[in-house]
Amino acid sequence: MLALEHRARSFFLQCRVSARYKLPRSCPASRGTQQRTYIVKQEPGADEGRRHYYVTSPIFYVNSAPHVGHLYTLVLADVLKRWAILRGDLGAKFLTGTDEHGMKIQKAAQKANTDVKLFCDHHAQQFKSLCNAANISYDRFIRTTDEDHKSAVEHFWNELNHAGYIYEGKHEGWYCVSDETFYPETQVRRVLDPSTGDTKIVSIETGKEVEWTSETNYHFRLSAFRDRLLKHYTEGLSLIVPKQRMALVMNEIQNGLSDLSISRPTSRLSWGIRVPGDESQTIYVWLDALINYLTMTGYPLTDRNDPTSVWPPICQVIGKDIIRFHTIYWPAFLMAVGLPVTRRFLTHAHWTLNNEKMSKSAGNGVNPFLAIERYGVDTIRFYMAYNGGIVDDAMYENSRVAETYKHVLRDGLGNLLQRVFKSKQFNVNESVQVVANDQELAELLSQETLDGHSEQFQSLHKNIKLLAKQLSVVAERTEKAMREPNPRTAVHHIVELIRHTNKYFHNSALWGLIGTKDPKELRLAHYGVYMSAESIRIIAILLQPFMPEKMKTALDMIEVDDSKRTFNHAQLGADFTYGCLPPDPEPGKRRPAEQLFPVLLSDN
């Protein structure tokens, strides 16, 4: 069998060369052209010249129940981790969890008339349940009330202090409880509240109300890091995706950075971690929260030179509303204590409902548990990756979920699998074996035309070459998008292949050609069947991070061996052992479902 696969791979290499199917050379992970002063080229693989892939989602506030916006962030991060595993990094790690300190939580618990820790326990469990319901493969669900996190925060504070970046002083400014941050005069405005007729001061960025606060607390010398941050991003040591937000961050840094208030008087904020050595002050919730990404690694007890260490993160997935905290404050904190900075930040847009951003405070969030129950977990995962906004906000509509399921998944991939692997006119495994053993097909495919063949087989020959060309590049195109990273672009490449293969299968009418008596035409007909099956096999492999359970079922249905479901096998001619469907299930083994994507109950 190994010799057979070796000969077959040699055949496909000849086929690509002779037919001028040339794989593109490796491309930089990001090629932004706007703002040439800081967008730089990076060689692919620069991120992988290290230990293991480490990806994080933000930790979520527990002031209310989760909505599908939170699920979107989790799905993006989970897809990145699963992709790393598909690429062979079995030690890839994913961190998520809940942010449980701060004034917002304190006030929410008071409003609910409950103990603040019990309040946190309840909502933290909701987020953990969402992870489990959505098949999120996290390695740790962290809570900022965890004891090891408290120790990490206290140690980090002391490191900042010993380095000379903390000082005490009076702070005045507009404070937003909802955003847990101070805003300068230039970032607030006066608006009219239509419900009361009163005027109020709100943040220009978020629209949340602010209040004037004057207090003495501790500050971090953020202003000292302007030049270092500019140099860091200019040299491409970290990248912010998409490039539009890279430009916004760079502009904010270039305009100058003010020192950051990093504590609150305990008299005003009692729910949080105390400043070491000063019980009158509570550590600012964002400094506390950001350190959770370090807590996961065992900080401060881990050795950064330890080959099992995962620091720094390869990618941190965040919503666009918390970009300043992660791409300005967080790198500055890490630089101050001499730790490496995150390699990439994937900043995504929001989901909207009736043209308004979903938010817990507005109470307009779509319940993710109900969405998963209605459409199935993998359907929702796919929909969010396929339609979710990276640059621009995306509208969440039940009709669009159902439409995506019907046209892309059920009528697209599911119907294609049924027509190819359940056909009564041909047997996929027979065609696979014909191609694997027939070395003359390389010469056949290298020909521009087929003299002496019917118009039908001339057309099939042309269609086979076109599909072979797409199959030879889809894995690399998808990988390039995931390196950026942009899971939406990646899944669109795969869906393009689904559509192209359906068109190929329809136009080729293989069910009418496979019975020909001409030996040359029969070989070509077998190759036509094989190309359809190869496309489905490669699609199912590449979609595993997006739809893990459904694609496991699909690969089981077409009898792809468990050991041949890696990224390296998502290549034309990488596997010649599949497609042999047994008539009856093996003892103790259930027969795969007849339909991969059945009609939705809501459509009945």
C-alpha cells in the first residue's frame, strides 16, 4: 500500500507540472498597504518557530447572561486552536473564562440584591455551559476570582512597582462604570436623553454614560511607552488584524499616551484584588483582568526558556470595543516587566440585531443556547464563521441562519456527498483504485485536447483539469487566510470549492459516462468520479475546525481513516484508501447517519 501511494503521489506531481498547475509560493501572513510606515511583511512560519500555539478569547464580564456575540468570539478562537491541531500542533492551548472583579460587577450584584461572589458563580457557570454547548475546546476556563490568578496579579503589580513604573497621584476625569475606564475631555460629549429630556455626558466611543471623578490612586507610566510601542508595531513584532484597526491603534499611540490610573479607592470599589501593601486601594479591573493570560501559563513560577512554555500567545481574539486595552495597555504592561508581547491580535466586529449592537446592558442579545438548540451546534458555528464580521458589523437573523444551512450545507455539501458516495451508477472506491494504479492518466491530463473522443468526454477532460487546479491550491489558500488570521476568509475559500465541485459534478454528468465500453473513456470517467470524491474528502478535512462533529461524521461516512484526516492529507492524491463503504456496520459500530444535513425541523 505504501508503494502504491508513493507511485500515486508521483503521478499527481507529474500531473500538476505537465498541466501547469503551479502552487503559489509562500506568502507573507499580512500584506497591508495602508500606512506603509508600520505595516511590514512577515514570513509565514515566523509564528511557528516556537513551542506551541497559544490562543485566547477575552474573559467575559459576568454582569449578565451571555449572548451570541460572546459565542462568536469563542468560535473564532476555538477554530484557530483546532486549526493549529489540524496542522500538527497537538500541544496547542486555548484559554477562556470570566472577568469577575470591578465596579460593574459590584453594582450588578447590588442591583440583584445578592452576594457578589454568588452572583459571579451563577453567571460564570452560564459562560462555562455555553462553552460546553458550543463544543469549545478550551484548556482552561479561568476566573479572576481563582486563587492562583490573585497571586499572579499581586506578583505582576510588584514587578511593575520594582521597575519604577508605578507612582501615586491625584486623578480627575470622566469615568465610565460600564466601560471600566477613564475618558479624557476630548472623548466625551453631552447628549440629550430622549426618554427623560435630561442631558448627560457620554463616551463618544461607546455611548455609555460617564461621571466626573476626582480621587487619589496609583498610576502606571503609560506615557513612557509611546516610542517603544510605535517601534514594536512598525517593526511588525505584533500585528493587529484587520489592518484598518492597526491604523486606528497607531494613530492613537502617535497622538501621545497619558499615564493610566491603575487602582481605585477601596471605599468606592471593594470587590477586587487589593494593592499589595495598601489595603485602601483596589487594583484596576483591566490590569487585573489582562494578567489572566499569564496566569494560564503558571506565572510567575514558569521559566520562559522551558520548552513546554506557551508564552507569548500567537493570537488573542478580541472584540473591537476592547482594542485599546489589549493592543496599547497590555503590551506596555508586558514591556514594563520584560515579558514577550502577543504576536497577533484578531479584532472582530460586532453582531447586530435590528441594526443595533447586541449588548447585555441593552438586553437585546440573542440567546446562544436557544440558537444552538434550534439549528444545531455545528450549524451555528459554521454560520458565525461564514457570516460574522471581521471588519464590519454583521446582522444576526434567523432567516439567514436557515438560508445558509439550506443552500451551503444541505443542498451544497450534503447533497454533493449523497450524489457521489451513494450513487447506484458508480462505486467511488473502484474509481479511487483505478486512479491509484493507472500511471497513464498523467499523460492523458497533460494533453490540451483529446483527439478522437466524443464531445462529452472532451468536456469532462476540461472540467477535470479545472477542478484539479482548484484542489491543488485550496489548502494553501485556506492556510494563508488562517495565518493572517481571518477564519471568515478561510471558510469562504472552502465554500467556493463546494460550489465549484457541485457545478463540476452537474456539468460532467458522470452517471451517464461511467458505463462506456471504450477503455480510454472509461478510465477518464473513473478519474471524473475520483475528482468529485477527492474534493469532498479535502473539504471535510479543512472544515473540521469549523464543524468538528459534522465533519467527523462526514469523514466516517466516506471511510477516511482516522490517521488520514490531517492538514497534510488535504491535498490532491494524498489518500487512496477511502470510499469503500461496507454494506453492514461492523459489530458494535453504528452505521453513520444517512443524511449529513437533514431538513431542519423548523422547515417542516
